[in-house]
Amino acid sequence: MSINLILEALVMLGAIAMGTRAGGVGVGLWGGLGTFVLVFVFREAPGDPPTDAIAIILAVVTTAALMQAAGGIDWMVAVAARVIEKRPKQITFIAPLTAFLFSIGAGTSNIIYPLLPVIYDVSYKNNIRPARPMTVTVVQSGTALAASPVSAAMAAMLTLTYVAPYNLGLGQILAITLPACVIGIVVTALVVNRMWKELDDDPEVQAKIASGQLAPPKAAAAAGESAASKLTYTAGGRNSAITFLLGVVAVVFFGIFPNLRPLIESDTGGEPVGMTTTIVLVMFVIGVIIMFLGKPNVSTVPDQSVFKAGMISAIALLGIAWLTATFISAHQAYIIDTIGATVTQWPFMLALAIFLVAALTTSQSTATRTIVPIGLAAGMSAGLVTGMWAGALGGVYTLPANGTQIAAANFDLTGTTKLGSKLLDHSFFIPMLVLSATTIAAGALIGGLFF
């Protein structure tokens, strides 16, 4: 091991640590600083910036923000809320699975926010501890984006695996991540249903009921309309959401059936148009259709929460991914010889690394571009890496610092959903661990055996 390698590794880790402390776009800026040091101080050749992943993120986020501006998210939430209300006794299973499907379709976990008061309302009125469905619903979004064709994490992953010699395309990735995530959610819901006290046996909840802070569940159920019935949407919102979802379906079909894509002639013969180009163009077309059907105010697109979150992801991804690409390309032989032997002997070390980076950065796309290339460069099977990647992204909920966690705790008027006071004593921690471990195991099994 050379002195340069040690010093450059310290630069990379230091930039990631400082970016994590800064948060948001600071992650990308510190990554860019680290890249500058590697190139200008250590004279390493700059790695390839993640231009394909950023192109996908920009196109998808712009179209999704158009949909949101048109009211499409409102329609998705209203539909999801009605599904949740139909089977109130099974809410610990129905709520997270419904949120999972819509998180996949929208490519963002932002859809969870307006669902949380509905989940609280339905669970409490049916005398079910709200922390159970609320925690599983929140943590599932950590892994759901690994099963979304239009998430920033998938954009980052696809540009790593859909190249030679891996050639693992969108269809194969979804064939691994979708069932693994569903297995993880179901197992987590089963575990969480046995956690904590029932409302009738919880002294804190009963004290609130006795003091008048809370109406008893039966009284609350008889008091009036449900939270779901208060959710409204417009015809334009419905049309824009359906159009966007059809665009997601089109992306999946183009990924699974490459023959549907135009052939581009070259010296080596004809090849289908690449998936990066396909996703970007499909999203642009869908965006134009949404402008006609949903009639959103285009000037409000930059103000949408989906747009802001997507832009932050793109900037963070640019800096961090460029930094790690520069470091890995400079020391690829050493990484293959040393880290390759380690992850070959203990494959789940890679999952742990992805999990920890996700926990520290609270960004699935950053964790993807930081660690996944190391596993692939070390010679690990792309299918195995993909399976473990899906579950390890759940690490974003290790600390109670995410907006969805804070919102869930605030919406739960019983106080059963807690943020804790010692970093790891919050209500989401055990559900997150169960979900991550189960999804990693299921994903590794599916990816390792079949891909």
C-alpha cells in the first residue's frame, strides 16, 4: 500500500465526512473539493463524472415536478388513502405496501407526507397502535426507491450496471429488487405487529385519554368524517398522474424489451438506443403531455418539493460520484486485489458499507455511487451487488433526522411514534433494521442465484 493511496483515501473519506456534516448541496461541493485535491495536488486523472445519471435525474425530476404542480401527487395520495381505509384491521400491512407502490410510481418518498395523517386516523380509530403502520410506512421508502424505474438511486445504479461486462439492465434490476423489497416489507410488518404495547395497555396513551387530550378510539371513530375523505384532487391532477405512471410503465417496457428501441447503425452493427437516452426522451415527452392535460403553472415547477429534492440529489451525486470515480480509477488494481478478496470472502461487508454511507449521508443515490462501484470493481456479481444494495439503502433511516420520520412523530397524537433522545432509541430503528436485513438477504438470494 503506497503513501499516496493512504493520503488520497483520507482525502476522499474526509470530503465525504465534511459533506455529510454540511448536508444537502454541501455533499456535492465537498465531493468536488476532494476531486480537485486528487487531480491538482496528487495529479490523478479525473474519473468520469456521472453525467448519464444526472441527465436521468434532471429529466425525471422536471417531469415529476410538473405532475406535482398539476396536482398529480394529490390524486395519488387520495387513491392510496382510500385503499388504506378499505382494510383498516390490516393497516400495518396495507399502508406500507400501498405507499411502496406509489413511491415506486412517483420515484420519491415525498408521497408519504400527506398519507401519514390518514394512517394515524385509520389506525387510532380502529384501536391499533399508530406507531406500527407509521414506522413501517416510513422506513419502506428507504428501499422502495431501489425498485423505482424513475428514482435518483435507480438512475445512479443503472449507469453502473448496464455496461459491459455486467449488462444488468432495468428489467433485471427490478426482477431482483421488487420481490426483495416486498418480502422485506411483509416480514417487517409481521415483526412490528408484535412490538410495543396495545393502546389499551399503554399507560401514556391511557393517561392522555383520561386527561382529555385524546378522545377514546371509539369516540374518535364516531366523531365524524375520516381523514381520507378530506383529501381532494382535480381532473387535471388525475390526468397528469396517470400520464406520468404510464411513462414509468413505458420506461420499464423499453428496459425489458430492448427491441422496442430504435436501432442505431454503427461500424460494429446496429444497437438499440441506450436506456439513458430512452428514459430522458420518454420523460420529456410525458412532461409535454402533462403540460396539455394537467395544465400546471410551469413557473411554479422550481418551487415543488420533488424538484428541490431532485436538484439536491443531482448536485450531491455529481460531487461525490466524481470523487469516488477518480479514486477508484487511480487505484483499481489495488482495490481488486485487496478489497476484492475481502468482499469475496464476506460479501455482506459490501452491504454494510452501503448501509453506513446511506445512514451518514441520508442519500440513496450518494450511497449507490460511492460504494457500489467498489463492489463491481472487486469482481462481485452484479446481481448479488444489486440484491444487497436494495436492502442496504434502508440505512437512510438509521438516525431520526429525515423529514418523514419527524412528520410521522408529529402526526401521531398518541405519542407512540417517538424520535427518541439517544440517536438510536427512536421508533423507526428496529423496523429499519428488520427491513434492511430481510431485504438484503432476499435480494442477495435472488440476485446471487438467478443473475
